[in-house]
Amino acid sequence: MSAAVMAAMNTRGRVSVCGAISHYNDVGGYSKTTDVLPLCVFKELKVEGFLVTRWASRWMEGITAMADWINSGEVKVEETLVEGFENTPNAFIGLFTGENTGKMIVKI
């Protein structure tokens, strides 16, 4: 999450944070982020990290709700489609370099 996003949030806004794939291979910490702590303090924001396993008992409820939202158009799905099995390595690398929007799919 960027400082620009946090700056645009309402006072006492809330956000959930799950995962940080863009930082998994960083050396020496989270070098790609701006220090957002002042924004958290001055905008009185609540940021809560979580692991998906916390909600394992409600997995199917979530799948059903998401399917309904997608089917009704309330949630728009964005995907990056790569054609050909031979392009699988490039698609995988693209996950870590920001070449995808949404899910990265390899069509065989």
C-alpha cells in the first residue's frame, strides 16, 4: 500500500493487508515503500495484517460471496493472459516484476 493511497483515505479509515509479494525477494528489508507511519498517526488509521488461515472455517462462504459479486458485476475481474506453455517461465517472472494486472494466467 502506498503513501498516496493512505493519504486519500478518510480519517479513521480502515484497511486490511494480506501478503507482500512485491517484497518477497527484497534484500535488506522493504526498500520499495514510503514511510507511512506519520499518515497512520495523523489520519488515525487502523491497519490490520492477517493470514488467510484465520478465516479457514469460512472459506466456502467467501468463495460463494465472491462468485455472486463477480456474476452480478459488483466485482470486476482483471487478468493477464499469456499464450503458450513455452511462455510459462516469463509469466512466472512477470509476477515479481509487475507485468501482470490481476491474475496471471497461462493458456496452454
